[in-house]
Amino acid sequence: MSKEFREFLRKVGSGTHTSKSLTRQEAETATIMMLQGVATPAQIGAFMIAHRIKRPTSDEIAGMLDAYKVLGAKVAPLASEKQVLVIGSPYDGRSKTAPVSPATAIVLAAAGIPVLMHGGDRMPTKEGLPFIEIWQALGINLPDLTIAQVHHSLEAHNFGFVYLPKHFPLAQSIVPYREQIGKRPPFATLELMWSPYQGRQLIVSGFVHPPTEINIREAFAKHGITEFATVKGLEGSVDLPRSRTAIIGVNHGDLFERLTLSAREYGFSSEDIAIADASGLAVKITAALKAEPSEYLNSLLWNCGFYLWLYGLDHEIADAIAHAQEIISSGAAMQKLQDLRKHDRLYLV
């Protein structure tokens, strides 16, 4: 048993009236001790549930993020010094609405925007459909790539995926605790914020609850991260909804701007696409990338339009939607998918 960790546990788990928050340094140390297995399983589980009940502060989230930056996977900067778009969505996947992010990443990559995603396998407690299964259904076997190969893919094809079990096994080692405690631990917030990329980047973090967004913004500020966006997307993801107004925060330098966007104002119906299994989604994505009309294609255009605008390739969202349509209609997006398949196979021969 770690006596040092026991003191952290006593601090956060002393009850409603006497519990105290950890300092940023204490939170970093506690997280490192959990990731490296210095804390015992009993201590780790107790800390996770106590911290969830107490609710983490932005200082604690910043300290936990410090630990992830020390121990986590690291993708080297691109030679071009292009700004990389890093997508942070819940690792426990989707159970109600169809993910659009993988298809969006393909279109953005075809537009010349480097996109880095990260995640793992099906994860408690939601056990929803994760991105990795969709990529595999599309014919891209990302789990077998090394971190150097992820960097090369990002460099050569504007797309990379950091796979938790392969590239950050220490974080993967604490996943079983989610099932055992029956709740998402505070680490779930890190999934929305953490970036493995070491160069210029624009981080996009999904969220559900406003307090989570506040913690994300404050923790980013403590890390000096000034280029980011927060999206109240579908099931906590960064996918813009069509059935309701999208609530978005965009931070550039010292300026934070709140946006509310309605898909109806850009000619789309108020319809979110229902979830399907990975193979069914792969069919929808492939058809959309071939410009075959569908509601999935409409959701893809809506999301690509926003992200092309956010990245700065287009000055108006309406123009960015037309730009996305052009990328798809020209065959560039489908070609990008084929290039990713070929790139992946080179490493697996």
C-alpha cells in the first residue's frame, strides 16, 4: 500500500463537509501513481469514485493532464509545421447516433488539414461503438501501427490515430476500473482534452455538461493552450447535431467566442442519423464519400463545413459547406480513403 497515495485519498474522500481538493502538483502525482500501479487497486477504485462524487476542479484536471503529458504517447511535430486538428471525443463511444467524425476526418484530410484522433476499444460503462471499429470496417487496421507510423501517416496523408492499448498502455490499464465502479471516472474528462501531438495544434473537445466545459477551458488556460474549441455535440462527441442548436466555444489567443449554430439555417433538416453497427456505418460513409445523396451525407457536409471554417480554410460556413461538397464530388475524399487503405497495408505486409 502507498502511504503517500493514502493521504491523497483521505483528502478527496473525507465527505461533503471535510473533503478538500488536490493541488495541481498533487493531482499530477496521484495520477502518475495510479497509471504506474504504485497505488493499490483498492486505492485506485476508491479514489476514482470519491473524486467523481466530489467533482474535480480545474486545478486537479490540469494536474491530471500534466501526468498524461509526461507518460502518454507522443506524436512528433510535422516537418511542415502545419496546425494539426486534434479531435477529443468520449472513448466509450456512441449508442444512439451515428458517428460522423471518421468521415469528417477523411474529407478534412483531403482538404489538406492534418487530423489526429485518439481512442480505444469498447469501454465501460457505456460500451458504445468506438471509432477504431469504424476504421477497421472501412479497411484500415490502425491498431497495428507504431507511434512512428502514426506520425508518418499524419505527415503523408493528413491523418493519424493514437490507439490507447498500443500507444498508451498505462492509461489502458486503468480502464477495467470503470466497469468495477460502474461510473465514468474523472479520467473521462482527460479523453476530451488530452493531445498526443507535440507541435502546433487546434484541439476540439466534446462535452455534455456545462461544468465540464468550464473545467476544460480553465485547465487549458493553466496549460497555456490558447487554440481550442469546445463542442456540445452528439453524445458528448465533436459531431455537430442537426436536431438541436449546436453550442460551441472557439478560443483563439486571448479571445473566447460563443457560437450557436442551427443546421436548418444552412438548408439541412433537423434529423440526426441513428446508430448502426460498424459495417453498416462503413457502407454509409463510403456512399457519402462517393457523393451518393443521403441524410448521412447531409450530416457530413454540415460537420465538414463547420470544421473547414473553424480551421480557417473558408471565411463563411456556407462557403465551407460548398467547399466540402466540391471535395466529395471531385472524388478527392474517396481517393483519400483509398490512400489510407494503401498506406496501412504497406506496414502490414
